[in-house]
Amino acid sequence: MQALSSRLILAALGALILVGRPAVGSAADSRLIPIKTPSGAIIQAEIADTPVKRATGLMYRDHLDKNRGMLFVFGQPQAWGFWMKNTRIPLDMIWLNAQKRVIHIERHVPICTKTDDSCPLYKPNTDDAVYVLEIAADLAEEYKIARGSTLEFTIP
């Protein structure tokens, strides 16, 4: 609920906060870490490790390069919920446990252009997610990311 509450607050303030935000692929305002997938492909991911970064996510972005993504980092395991309000890019959303093992995937999550707060909420069936990786839609299959597979990365 914390992620959802933060996103609701940011959605209301989004126009004020996000003006001039660089596109994904620009490291001007964020760190990038390499994430190795089961196929051997490397995703350069922005780290969303603060309440504001987690609430903002990939909102208002018009494009996400194939080798880019966003890794949400949480301090405790939970069934972290996400929604697509103001997210203009269809995504694959991948929940991982503390061992970086995939516990849930939502494939090709569509954008939500509703002006109210009725966008669907996506969350895993278990409460042990510590990370959530968002990548462009349909890449989870291409990168051979499946439930039970492990991603390789180090949080600085």
C-alpha cells in the first residue's frame, strides 16, 4: 500500500515535480546498474530506492530502450503493488525475492490513460518481493526471464 499511496500523492503533484525529467537512457538524474538476465543480456537499470523515485517510477516517459529498465528496491519483503497511471509505455513487471529469484511476472502490462485513479493494481501472490524490475513489454520472454529464474546484480 505504501507504493500505491506514494504514487497517488505524486500523481497529484506530477506536473509540478516532473517538468523537464530526462528520458530513460539518460543518467543525468540517476545511477544505472547492470542486471544480467538468464539469456546473458544486460539491462542497464535506474535504481528507484527512495519514496519519491519509487512513486514516480517510469511515469510520463514516452520511450524505454530495449537495454534499459528500472529496478525498484524495497527495505522489506512485501507484496508490493504497482499501477500504470501516467505510464505511457507498456511494460513487463518482474517481482524478485531477496535472493533475486523471480517470484512473479506481469507480462505486457498496458498503459492506463484514465484521468481518475481507477487504473488496475498489479501485485504478486506472495509477500516476499524485495525488488521489482520494469522493462519494456515482451522483453521478459526474449531475455528468458521466468518464474524461478535468477537475475544477477549488485546494489551499490
